[in-house]
Amino acid sequence: MSSESFTRVVRASALAAGAKLVVDISGKSVLLCNSNGRIHAVSNICSHAHEKLEDGRMGNGWIACPIHGARFDLATGNAKNPPATRPIAVYAVRVVDDWIEVEA
């Protein structure tokens, strides 16, 4: 991973524990989630309903689609329950000098 492939998006201190935030990276809608002490970056679009996940509930390492309740693992993107069967994209994240950087 070269540093050129990461995009600086927001200060880590701006994303509190349990919070989520949508950022645009090169035209991609990416959802940042601070869950279980870890920052995750995933596609903001449900693989089943094609709805924005930003309005969904976030739990213990997962995000749920607000339309049908399909849950996705924040670390792997894998669908955890129907009706979703396909994963969502997951992006590498790092924190450098209090900045969240995403490879997307």
C-alpha cells in the first residue's frame, strides 16, 4: 500500500465511538463507522436494496440496511442475513496524525 493510494478524509477525533459519517472519495460514497474501538470504511450502498446504509442501525461490528434490515460485517463486508446475499465493498483505513485516511 503506497501512501498515494490513501485519501485523507476527516480528523479521527471528529468520529466518536459509535458514530458514522459519509464521505465522498473519487465519486464513491464511503461510510466511515467507529465500532468496537475500530474505524471501518465500507460502501454506503446496500448490495441488496441499493439503499444508503448511512441511515441504518450500527451494532456490534455490523451495519444494517434501513429498508430490509440486512446486516453487513464492517470488517469483511459479508452479508450476515437475508435478504442480502452479496457483500458490500470494504476499504483499508489508517489513522495518520489524527487524520482518517481511506484507500478507495
